[in-house]
Amino acid sequence: MKLRQLREEGRKILSVLSELSELSTVSPEQVAGEVDLLILFAFREKSSGDLSWLYTALDREVTSEEEKRIREFLERRSRSEPIAAIMGEKEFYGRTFQVNHDVLIPRPETELLVELASERARSLAGPLLVVEIGVGSGCVVVSLVKELEDLEGVSFWGSDISGKALKVAKENAAELCCEERVGWHQGDLYKAFEGVVEDFKSLIVVANPPYIARSEALPRDIEEYEPPEALFGGEKGIEIIEEIIEGISDFRRGVGGFLLIEIGYTQGSSTAEICRQRGLDKGFKIHQDLAGLDRVVEVELPGK
Ligand SMILES: C[S@@+](CC[C@H](N)C(=O)[O-])C[C@H]1O[C@@H](n2cnc3c(N)ncnc32)[C@H](O)[C@@H]1O
């Protein structure tokens, strides 16, 4: 069979994706793009992920081994498994992170968290402590280590309630040569950390916590393939965000800096109210993502 023929068949196989769920509509153009991506991935040694390679290879005969591999990828995708999970990797902030079903697949909108935290880090006096709650694949904390490599006197702590996620984060950090730069902790929110925050002059706490309401209907590729502890924040969705805001005062022991939390795009005003009730409304900002949606809340934490 020629690769061109298998590619056509792949488009038919994946066309089911547009019909599977009203919540995740996949256009025919996206389907075609996904088929090409999966073929490129099946030939990654030869193709280096380059689309122009595919165009020159369309008339080649595929071996039975190659056909089997491509069909397996198409089959998995037709059951809604996300492309990143099939490929086992996802780009985030210009770097590649390994992913599996134990972690949330890094989302492009979360890059805003890294951008803001890097900027704020450069405005604070050292020694600075950067803490991430809920590292998942490690994409945020590892990106921060890499982005702030030139800044002296910065320490990093990262936590997750899931031991399996922490393992993936450490592996990604090791792959990017910075596993030793982060103090890794397993546990619930601030309880995971044992270190002494008062040893630092400034502090940044970042989190992309689970913030979806239990009752919310999700597209099948998310619902079935991403870990529930990375998705659901409680009955209303905002509960873990509230706990993070609630706990910051005890955790920081008067050390000043910033708290940056990714939120769901409808949660801006509730988060503002939670901060106002706790006297954290001074220096409170909501930042929008590239789609213009509320995405990150910033709280300035006054120093002693
Ligand atoms: C939405 S994911 C974010 C992962 C990663 N930071 C990212 O942005 O891709 C939330 C992460 O928080 C972790 N988590 C959930 N509840 C937690 C808790 N109470 N304490 C610490 N981590 C928690 C989950 O296991 C998950 O890895």
C-alpha cells in the first residue's frame, strides 16, 4: 500500500472525531492535520517531524511494520486519545515535555503563568523562593528554572498530591538538566512543604490548580484520558483556588512577593471576591490569555 492511500484512509478513520461529541468538534482540516502529524510521528527517525518530508514520501510503499504502527496510532486517536498522549510529548514554552496519562497535558494558555512569574521574579530582591503547587508534568516549574537561569539567588520548590505526576515532573526536569534545581515534595497544597520560607527575602507562589466543577461535561479526550485530580476542583470548581488563597498568609510568614494562579475563564469575579474578603485586594489583577479570556489572577503580597 502507498503512503498516500493510507493517509486517505486515515482521514476517513479519524472523521469519527467530528461526530463523537458535540463538545469537541474537530473540523475536516484538523482531522487532515492530525493524520499527517501521526504519520510523521510514526516515521519520526526519517522525517524529523518535517511536513515537507511527508509530501516527498507519499508515493513510497509502506512496509507492513510501518502500516501496523500508523494504524495503531489512528485507532487510538479514533477512540479520542489526545495526540500528545499518543506521541507521549507536548511542546510548552519552547521546550518538549514528556507526558502520560498520569499528568495533565500542558496547555498553551498556561504559558502566561510562566511569562508573568518570570517577569515578577526579575522585579524582586533575592534570595528569592519560587514555589509551584501542583507541578503535573513539571512544565511550569521547569520552564521557570530555565527562564531564570541567569538570575542569582533563586530557589525552586515544586509539589504535587500525586506521586505519579511528581515522577513525570522529575523525569522532565532531569531531561532538561535541572532536576537538582527543584526541591520536590509530595502532599496536599502547602502541607507538602517543610522548608523555612523566612530564609528568603521574596517569594513567588504559582499554581495551575484543578478548577473544573464536578458536574461539568467535558470532551471525551479530556474526561477519559486526563487524571481527574488534575481537572476537578470540587463541586463548584473553585474550591482549590480558594484554599490556595486562604493558605497563603500562614505559608508566607510575612515574606513579600506575588501569588499567581491560573483560573477558569468564568472565575475572575469569584476569585476577586475571595481575595477581597481576605484583604488581598491591593495589587489584585486579572490577566487575559491570547484568546482575551480571564486566565491568571495576580495578588501582590506585601513584605514585612
Ligand atoms: C491542572 S494540573 C496542572 C499541572 C501543571 N502545573 C500544568 O500546568 O500543566 C493540576 C495539578 O495539581 C495537582 N493537585 C491536585 N490537587 C492538589 C492538591 N490538593 N495539592 C497539590 N497538588 C494537587 C494535580 O495532581 C495536578 O498535577
